[in-house]
Amino acid sequence: MQNVSNASWERNAQGTENPLRELVTILFMQKWLIQRVAALVFLAVLAVLLFWPSVYQIDSTVLLKSKQVETSPEMLEETMLRVNPVNEDDLNSEVAIITSQAVLRRAVNKMVEQGLWQAPEEEADLVKATRGLEAKLTTQVVPSSKVIRISLAWSDPEEGNALLTAVINSYLSYRSTVFEPDTLRDLFTQQTEDYSSQLQQRRAEKMALIETHQAAAPAQEIEQNLTLLRELKLQHSRLEQEAQSLNHREQKLTQALNENALHYFSFIDNVTVQKLTTEIQMLVARQTELEQVYLPESPPAEALDHQIEQTYQILRDEIGTLQQELADQVALLRADINSLNQKMLTLSQRNVELQQVKLQMERLDQEIKLLGFSYETFYKRREQAQIQSRFSDEHLNAQVVVLVPPEAQLEPLFPRWKTMLPLGLLVALITGVCIGFINEFFDHSFKRAEDSERHLGLPTLLSIPQIDAAPQPTAKGHR
């Protein structure tokens, strides 16, 4: 009996290890969950197909033909033409012009002018409309060609057609303003006039600065003032020394006059003073001789004393006069010194003012030089534009031709029934099966007899299927 059970268990174990049987069993056990999930996903796809607003694609292509002609005049009388083929950079430049904000703003304004759109109330509304148009507009250069494909995704095909037409027209008009020689000539003329006006303004400022400060050549005047300052400083030093010497002599005379002792003032180089000094010395010598003969109270001695006092008083008066002269000379020297100090201060202040004027004039000269260079550059470019404007249209920059006008596709770009319906059904089935397998993977309960034999190693004696209770009939008319 035990051998039979082991054999049966081995057969059951071998049967449960069949992958296909396991797959079918899981699908059968999770069929309701798979059906519900698949139905929900498919209903979601149907809702998108039914209620999502349709988006149509409007396509157009433009061709960049001819050659690009550039003028490079080295002189106004001689102009050399260089013809270059359209390259990848030219195509990328055209793509950048198509998607530029200037072109898109013009397209939005055209839609407003045609009455298809409402006029934006504020600048923010215009920017928002331009950004929205930029997000739905795509450009692509067709490989190995000079063709640019322009596409627009829009909900209304007629409005999208008009909008893409407005974009292309705005691109062509804006491109003509960029590359048209007449426009360039007007631009260069305006720039030339602006730089000429700025040059005249700077020159007028320079002349006003010169007239205000009376400084035609500030650097030279500064150098002259520095030389004059050096000379004034030497003169100031000499006068200062002379004033100090005279002041010393005056002080010495004042000190001698204030003393009561008899001074001969022999250190004074003056003829009158020297004569009076000699006379006093002679009188003093005679007084000494008389003292040996006469008494001091005698008339001859008193007469001689009186004569000495008179002569000495005359000498003191003469010394006082000399002292006053020295004081006057010192005062004059001090006045000269103060005048020199004022002159040196004035020159120093003038040099500071001249230095500021020099810096301002250097700044103005530099601006005049730069403005003159810019004026000359734009003047030459204006002459180039005038020369270029004489050429015929085949010598202008590369021309743009609209190969295919804007045309909307018959079927919407999104959503597409033919593509999304079978794809949605496939996605619904795959999603339902995946959810079913995930639910089976995380469900660890025993659902079959083989599960107990496989995991517990115990034979199954009996299995009772789950039977839902039948609803009890309700008896009508019975209490």
C-alpha cells in the first residue's frame, strides 16, 4: 500500500512540474482578475479614443536654393564677389529664423488680424501664445538636401493650416528684413547718424571743458606750473632766510636798547652810527682824563657828561630808526613770503584742477577715438550696402521657395483608431495576465491537492469543492 502511495505521489509531483500545465492552471485560477483588469485597461483606451481631442499634423516644406553672394569691398571703388554654396550652417540658420520669437510673434499677430484668434490683453498672454506655438512647431532638415520640413501639431486642421501659413509668411517677411540690402542700408545709415551725433556731442563736451577751465593743453600747463613752483620754492627759501636774518638783527638791537648799560653798537654797519660811536668813545676818553683833574661835580665834568648823554641819545635815536627800518623790511619780506605761499597754493590747486581736466579729456579722447572707428566702420558698411543694392535679385542672398504649402493630414495624428484599438486590446491582455501572475506569486495559500503533497509531503485523502450557498426562495403570501 505504501509503494502505491509513493508511486502516486511521484506521478503527481511529475505532473505538477509541467510548466505549460502550471501556466494554464494559473490562468484558469486568475481568470476573473485577468478579465477585470483587461476590461478596465481596454475601457481606458476606448475612453481615450472617444473623448481625447484629436490632434492633426500640418506639414509644409521649403527649399533653400541658389547661391549665397557676399560682398567684400576693400575699397569703395573695387568690389569682389564670392559665391559660396548653401551649407549646413545656412540651413541651421534658416531653422533658427523659423523658430525665432520674432517670427512666431508675427504669426500670432497675423492670426489676430485675420480674426481667428482673440487679441492678447497683456504681454504675458502674447508670450504664452508664442511659447505654446513654439512647443507644437517642429522643423527638420531633410538629409542630403536643401529642404526644410516644417510640421505643426494642432487640434483644428483648418486653424492649424492657417497658423502654419502665417508662420511661413512671417518667416519670409522677417527673413527679407534680415537679408534685404535696403534694410541693411537703412540700418547702417541710422547707425552712422547715431555715431556721428555722439561724436559731435563728445567734441562739444571737450570744447566746453576747455573753455570752462581755460586748459587747451593741460599736460603742458601742468609741466610749466611745476617748473614755476620749483622757482617759487627757491625764492621762498631765500626770502625766508633773509627775513630770519633781519629779524635776528632787529631782536639784537631791541635787546641792546632795552639795557641801561652804555653800548657802542659797533656791530652795526652804518656810517652815522659809526661816527656817533667814535665821537662817544672820544668823549668817554676825555671824561676819563678830566676825572683825573676835576671832581665829578665840577662844571667841566658836568658839561662833558651832558654832552655824552646828548650824543648817546642821538645814537639811540639813530639805532631806533635802524630798528624800525629792519622791522619794516621784515614785514615786507613776510608779505612777499605770504604772497609766494598764496601763489604756490594757487598753482597747486590749478595743477589738481588741470589733472582732473586731463583725465576727463583723455576719457573724451578715447571715446571720440572709439566712436570715430565705429562711425568709419558703419560708414563703409553703408557704402557696401548701397553697392550691393544695385545688383539684381539673382545676386541677392539665397532664396527660399515653398515647395509644399501647408496641408493637414486627413487622419488625426493622435488618437488613431486603427493603431490604438488593437494595440489597446493587446496591452489590456498583457496587463491582465501580468496582474494575474503577480497576484498568484504573492498568494501563498493551498489551492490544489498537489500543493499539500508538494510542500508538506502528506497524501490527500479528500478534497471538497467550494459550493456557494443557493439563495433561499421567498414564499409569497406566507407569514
